[in-house]
Amino acid sequence: MPRHPQEPDRATSAEQAPEGAVRPPREDSRQPGPPSPPEATNDETGPDAAGAAPAEDEHTAPIQELEDRWRRALADLDNLRKRHARELERERTVERSRTAAAFLPVLDNLELALSHADADSGPVVEGIRAVRDQAVNVLELLGYPRHAETGVAFDPARHEVVGVVDDPDVEPGTVVQVLRPGYGDGDRQLRPATVTVAKRE
């Protein structure tokens, strides 16, 4: 079929394009590329939109419950530690008192031996007196000081009266003689001192 004289050949015109000119791409040379993403509209929601709120609400309550249980567990543990410390100290006090009380008869025998020695200052007597003083010092370090004072006012918390004497030279109610020393004070008293006191008018 004869070509129209006014319609130039596309191939010829493309080849005759001036040097340096931009040639339009051919329709058949376009490679199919990935489809362009659809433009976002105002109706679409992002990851931080209201859709995440229900998930947070779903986990908030269990987390708060776990935190409450953790705090209660810590409080219970602290109370248990304090109670254990109190019980341990009480057990120590009871055991210390029991041991010291069991040791008192030995100390009383030393006191009795010294009372029979009278004014003897022999080496054996001095040795017994040194052992007695050492035992008294040990009890004092354990919290049980010795009480064998005379000439002091009678104190029912520290003295046990086993006799009354008529002594005009001292005030009535004064401790005249200590028959057996006492050890300890207040709640930590092993025993009161056994004494005789001056007769009251």
C-alpha cells in the first residue's frame, strides 16, 4: 500500500533526529515494573492508631496485678525476716539464761568454799577466789552482774528476804547480810539475792 506523502516514517524520523536530542522511548520497549503502591487515604489507620489501645488495656490489668503481688511478697518477706530476727534474739536470751543458771551452783560452791576458809590466805584459797572472780566476771559479761551489797535499802525486785534481825545501828528495811548473791537485773535476772534485813518498827 502506498504511503501518504505527508506522513513521515517513524523509524526514519527517529533515525534522523538531531544529535543530542532526547528520543522518546518506544512503546514496545517499556519494561513492566512493580505496581505503584496505592496512595494512602485519610480513612486508613497506622500502627499507632486506636487499634493498639485494646491490646494495651488487655495487658495493663495483669501487669498491675503482678506488681501488686510482687509488692505483697516483698512485704511478707520483710515481716518474716523481722519476726525471725526477734525470735532468734529471744532464743539466744533464753539459752544464755538457761546456761548461766545451770552454772550458778558451781559458783555457789566456790562461794561456800571461800566462806569456810575464813581468813586463810593460802595458795589454794587464793586459787579458789581467783576462779570465783573469773566466773563472776563471765556472768557479768553475759549480762548478769552480781549483787551482794549490804547496807542498801531492801528492793523486792532484787532481794529475797529469808530473815529479819533487830539491829538498832541501821535503818529499818536495810539489807544487813547477804546469804546468797543475786545475779542479773530486771527481765534478765537469774535470781534475786537472798538477804536478811533490819526489823521495821
